[in-house]
Amino acid sequence: MNSVFELCTAAKSASYEIALLDTEKKNKILCDIADAIISKKDMLICENERDIAIAKENNMRESLIDRLTLTEARIEAMAEGARQVATLPDPIGTTLSDITRPNGINIKKVCVPLGVIGIIFESRPNVTLDAAVLCLKSGNATVLRGGKEAIYSNMAITAVMREVLAENNVSPDAICLIEDTTRNSASELMNMKGLIDVLIPRGGAGLIRAVVENAKVPVIETGAGNCHLYVDKHANLEMAVNVLTNAKCSRPSVCNAVETALVHADVAESFLPKLKEALSPYNVEIRGDAECARIIPCSPATDDDWETEYNDFILAIKIVKDIKEAIAHIARYNTMHSEAIITDDTASAELFTKSVDAAAVYVNASTRFTDGFEFGLGAEIGISTQKMHARGPMGLEELTSIKYLIHGNGQIR
């Protein structure tokens, strides 16, 4: 097992080679990776089952086991994500501006790779492939450090990708995996100044906070998803039930799942019994405020519930007197990830979208769409909740920097 320093050094060396690959070569590698993981899906599922068996022995929650699980359908979706990235425009070398100064100097601003991107993530093995293919297409090398829960899956996926690189006469070190899943390896990666150009944490609030607070290399902060859905007094209640059920139950373990529903008092008595009925097949635990408890059976919500990302079949519900109270609640408790309103009123929709501070704000649609694939970006490397450089699903453009190219004919200052 190579040390973190050795892996980062190897990735740094490979980054210079990757930066020079033309678009056609990069696209071929991505398509070859897609083909390879499909052809080796039985092996990947077998290795994934080793991770799942350990997770069950450790009594991991079912929702988190689902997050960990690779199925044929999910492997096919990973492959399709790689192919979609191959079809996207290559940002590298794109001219962002081109000006000639009065003294005759020509100045171009162009997109260039970041260099080596380090990624610390938790139990979703699809991140291993998603991150690597985005880094490759954008001309970057990557050093991956996944959680112990998915180590066998991550090792298998990485081995497939490195084999494809070698078959294409490209350094396999463009994709490196840190197999040491102790805290020490994460700390070392956070301190690889000069070797890691950008570090991206992808996981729960604790992981993200630890990286942001301790890293000595630049960090792009991806956020936990304490997402809300507000049911306005002008909402189509049938739509609201369908959208909220999807946003909570389709995959509760992911960061774009809704954790809190805010319901206008004028429609609460009509809406909540319908919602309760729709959620019952999923055995969703409802934690509501006093007014919610008056209308439907539920557990009492505490202040902690308003700020909790459950990643489970649990939904907090608060009754609000108007849209301004809903917006104020979101402003206090949200993580600036994804927020939604259900309404047929244009003025309410406009006020909500202008007032709510989040990377993605929805009107009459599920927050589950906050995803690179769904946004047409191919795979994604994470959902950024910061406001500098990258925000929302991070695709190819967010993995680039800029370089100024200046041409003159002997000008001096």
C-alpha cells in the first residue's frame, strides 16, 4: 500500500500528462471506462457485497446500506454518466475573453485544469467513478479517499479505471485511491500543500466541517442537505403530496432529499391527512409541531429536528402562518443546498425564488433533481453550497481555473 505522500506525488506527475490530452483521447478513455465497468459488473457487485456484509454486521441503517449498494441498474447509470460526460463540450482551452490593449498587447483568458483534485467522500461508491471521469475530462488528475464502508467497492472500481488508462497508454496514476481509511490518511491528504491543488469533501456535515476547518490546501465546500419544501396556500395539494412524497421517499439517504415540510396554515387541515396517507406505505416517521399534532398523529418535533439532516424515513413538519414565516424558517435552518415551493401563485413563487438563499430553488418540482446527471452535466463531483467559484452541482466548468495568455511584439512598461 502506497503512502498518501507517494500517491499524491504520483498524481502530481500524471497531472502534467493529463493536461495535454486532446478531447478525442479523453473521450475515448471515458467511453472505454463505461464499457469496462459494464463488462465487469459481476465483479463489482461481488466486491460491493463484501462491503454490504460488513455494513450489516455493524448494524448500519438500511437507508445507508441502500446508499452503499451497487446494483446492475446503478452500474449502468454510472456508465451512462461517463458516456454523457464524453459527449459534453471540453472546457479546456476555451477562450473566455480576448482583448487587444492600446499598446498592441493581446490578452486572452482561457480555461485550464486545476491540476490535482483530492476528494474525501463517504459510503457512495458511485462517487469514485463520477469524480474520476469528471476530473479526466477536465484535464485533472485525482486522488480519491473514500470511507471504510465502501473500500472493496472503491478498490474494484479504481482498478478497472486504472487498467483502462494503461490500455490507452496514459499513466494510471491520473486516478489514485488511498486505501488507508483511517483518520490519519484523511489528515495527511488535507496537508498535501504543493501536491493537491484543490480538496473537495463529499459527505455528511461532520466530514465537511472537519475538512473545511483543518485543511491546509484550498477547499471547495460541498454541503449537507437540510432541504425544505413549502406548501403555499395557493398550492395544488395533489401536486404537493406527490412532489413531497418523492422528495422524501424516493431515496432518503441522499443530500437532495427533503427533511422538513413547511405548510401554510390555511391548507394544513386539508393537506396533512392526504400527506400522511401517501407516506404510510414507506413507514415515514413524522415529527411535527403542536399544530401539526392537532391535525394528524405524529411525534413532537424539537428544535433539533429543524436543523437535522436525517438521511432516513423521517420528516419534520411545521405549520406556518404565511410565506414570510416559511422563508424566515428556511433562512435560519437551511444549508443552502436545495429548497422548494409548491404554489400556483406567480407572486408567491417569485418572492420565494428571490428570497431563499440556496444553490437550487425549485417551484413545483422535487428537490431530488439537484444532481449533475439530471442537470445535463453528466456525472457530478458534488453539490457546492458555497458562493465562490462553484455553486450547485459541480460539473466540468467548475473543475477548471483560468490562465492569461499575453502576446506582444516587444512592448515594455
